[in-house]
Amino acid sequence: MLSVVIPCRNEEGSLGRYEAELYPALDALGESYEIIAVDDGSSDGTRAALEALSRRKPLRLLIHERNRGLGAALRTGFSAARGDWIAALDADLTFHPRHLAALLARQRETGADLVAGAPFEARDSSVPWPLRLPSLMINAFYRGLFAHSFSSYTPMFRLYRKAALSTIDLKSEDFQISAEIAARFIKKGFRLAETPVPLTTRREGSSKLRRWRELKHHAALIVRLLVLS
């Protein structure tokens, strides 16, 4: 079974797309699945919208009563996942769920324990280069430290083998969690693969990413990875 984990914070506007886009994409895979949404202390109508969706469609809703960060929300979802494979999906669907099929196909092709959607390898991204450049620079830095052949340290859209993910003691509370997972997989000798997946611009709401704060978080993570563990 595939467990799809979706951390949500103030994503009320994006949730209206799920019945028309998320569920059909998962049904088209031809595999059993579950959807786990983690409401991370939303202050808008996200929680009520997810509760309403769970009454119409298969959805497990987990609640953080206060905002704890993207990493904490993902860790909550990972712990609750029942599937042998876990996919992490952005709540705003900037990585469209139809591309889950490409992640699964790449895993079957390579036998990898982690398959990342690689927006930096895709030619049809709609995100302007000035907005992509900071991420490119951070990912290039991680490549120099851990594995040059892997390009997607920070994007969240991935497929994980649960048996491998469960061996990792994750600490990150925020956006740097994806880089932590990739680096720890590499250090443990797990197999990583990528497939080009376009990144689109957000249609509703606003990004929760604060670049200077995340740069500090990445710096602290690198210290933990290289010095403390």
C-alpha cells in the first residue's frame, strides 16, 4: 500500500482541488493507498475543510493544535503511515499528484529506497529562475557535501521505502527535513534515485518558506550531520 502524507498549514484555498485532481491521480495508479493529512496548527478554515473532505473521501486527518513546522508535520504523518511506501506531497499541489506515477515507475526501474521528484532536471517548470536560484544554490552545496549525483535535497515531493525511513532518527522541525532525510539515507548506504518532475507556481494562499530563516536552519543541520552525528 502507498501512504500519501500531506502536511497542511493554512491551505484552505488549495483543498478544493483535491477531489478533482488528487483522488483521480491516485486512483489511476491502480494500487491501494491511504491519504494522511496533518493539519499543522492552521489558523484559517483548513481543519474544517479537511474534516469535511474526510466525510466524503478516504482521508485520515491528524491534528497539531499549534504550529510545529513542516518537519514535525511530516514526522507525524510518517509515524502514522501503514503502507510499505510513503509519498510526501506538498499541500498546494505545486508538484502535481499525477507525477506520483513517475516516482513509482522510477523505483521499479532502479530498486531505490528513495525516489525524488527533481524539478531542477525538468525543463517545463513554471517557476521563474530568480525564485529557483536560492534553492539551486542550497542544493548545490549539499551535493558537494554528500553526493554529487543527487540534485534534489530540499524538494519535498518524494517516495520512500518505509522500512528504510523507519531506521532514520529525524530531528528537523521545518523545511530542512527533506535535506536531512536525503543526507541520512546517503550516510546509511541506502539507494537514491530521481526523476524529472516540473514544479508549478502556487495557485492559492502563500508560501510558508522564509528563506533567511531556512538558511540558518540548513546551516545548523549541516553541523549536526557532519559534526554531531
